[in-house]
Amino acid sequence: MKRILEVSPFPPFIGGVSVSVKRLCDHLVSLGYQPVKFDTQLSNKKINWKILKFLKYLSLPVYLMFHKRFDIIHFHVSNFLPKFYVSLWRPLFSKKTKFILTIHGSITGRMKSHRGYFAMRGFDTIICVREGDSVNVPEKLRYRAVEIPAFIPPAESKPSVSKNVEGAIESFVQRRTFKILVNGFVIINERYNDLYGFGDAVELGVRMNESGRDTGMILIVLGLHQPKESRQFTDRLKGYIREKNLEDHFMWIESSPMDMWPLLKRVNLLLRPTKTDGDALSIREALFLKTPVITSDAVPRPAGTITYKRDSSDDLFAKTVDLFENYNEIISGLNNYTSNFADKILEQYDIG
């Protein structure tokens, strides 16, 4: 059997990439393969020093030299430099080894330019998870590009949080009529203020309740980028909720690794109010489970989602009210999102 190496962050690191790659590895195991994992995160999860993670990644070619040759090395790494680094040392290794890169976000900026060509020329196959993104691969490499969404259904799983958190979630969903789930990182920067749209989500929850529509909102904060600014931002949102006397209608879960899958079965809506996005795993999971999804129109979205005009709180409110008032009718019109893209990926491994 082919030897396969997956280079990626892995759980308990939080994020769609780590979950997707873990499921890919689980699928490979179910077929009798034994994929090897090179975790780009540190083994001590309490230490998050960028320099140490960088040094670990730098050690990858040395790691390969001291292991039996892999037939497939599949990279799930972001940003320009990690890709460029691989392309630098790729010629040192056998051409019999197939180097595959998955772009889990989107190809923008310098990755579309000649610099992107130098960063990605070391990869034999470039997988774009976002529909239509392959045209953004530098022209000389476009023949290597394929479009395959990252969604792989999980095996049925039990809640992956502590009993205390699970009990609090159960109590919360029992109290509210209409339940909305929001998840993401709190990112405040010059380009995208509140990238994942937590502020828009909170404003929606307030408007729904003030309009007489009993709504509970679960906000899962996967992490705080720029911790000081992000913390100040979330504190302001919580203060705003207190001012409105609606604390009982909002539940915050912060930095607690958990699988969205069980929770998506217990809510009425997944809200994804992002300013930009990749091929969001949570959206495809919700569609698979026939849980309605409302998203911004920041990027092309999968069929079955309800989109609103990005940064238009009125359009978001109108779409949510329509779902609230016509829920059973809308639910009955949803089709299961049944595609399992694992087999498409395995075709690139030449084992499909």
C-alpha cells in the first residue's frame, strides 16, 4: 500500500482545516491505509510560540530524510512562506513522491501573481476548495489545479465537550424557541474589522428578540487574534447584551475544542456572517444535516444556503425573519448535501 504523509494542524487544534484532515485520515484508515501525520502545531498545546512552530516546520525535510520514502505528501498549510519553503527543497526528493497542496482558503494577492508561481511550483497537484478558485492559480500552474471541496462527513460522534458545557448547552436550547449557532475566531484588523461577524450576529439576536421572536444564540469563539483588541471587542458585545437585558438569550463558549456536528443537529440555523471566507466546513456540515444556513454573500456559497448582502443588517434581519416565520416550509424544501469529497481527493492520490 502507498505510504501517505499528511502535513497539517490536527485536533485538538481548533479549526476547519484540522477537522477536515483528521476525517480524511480516518477515511484512509477505514480503507486499510496507515497515513502518517506531521502536525504543524506544537505537541505541547499550552505553548503557542510562533518561532517554535516555525522551527518545527523548517525541520520537515530532515524528518523526510530519516523516514522511508512516502508515495504521497499532502500539505494543508496556509500563507506564502510555508509553500515557498517546500518548493525550495522539493527537488531534493524523488520525483516518484507526489507533492499535493490544498488551498483551504482562497487564492488572493501575491499568490495569484508570479510570486505565487514560485511558491507553488514544487507541488504536482494544487487542490482548490473554493468553487471557481482554480482560475486564480498562476497561469503556468493552472493545469495542475483541481477544485475539490474539503467536506468529508464524520462518523457519528458524541459531544466532544465536558459534561458541564454539554449540560449548559442542553439547558440553553431547551429554554429557547429558535436557536442560532455562530462560530469562528474574533479577528480585528485593518482590512476586516470583525472578520467573522460576531458583532452582526449579536445585533441580529437583539433585533429578533426585541421584535418578539424568542431567539437563543450560541456563539462559539474558537480563538482571539490580537488578544487585547479582540477581548475588548467581545467585552463590548457582552456589555451591549446586558444593556438590552438579554443575557439569557445568548450563550458564549470560548476556546473550548468541540465538534460542531452534534450541535448543528440541535439548532434551527447556522449563521455565517463573515466578511470573506473559504469553503467553510460548518456550512457544508449544516447542509448535510438539513440545518438551514444563512451566510453573507462575501464569496460564492454552496447550493442550498440563504445569502444576504454583506454588511446589510436589514437584509440579514429580513432573511432570518423569513426563515423564522416559514421554518417548516423551508426545511421541507431542503435536500441533503450528500457529497463525500474524500473519494475525489483519493483520486489525486491515484488510489480512488
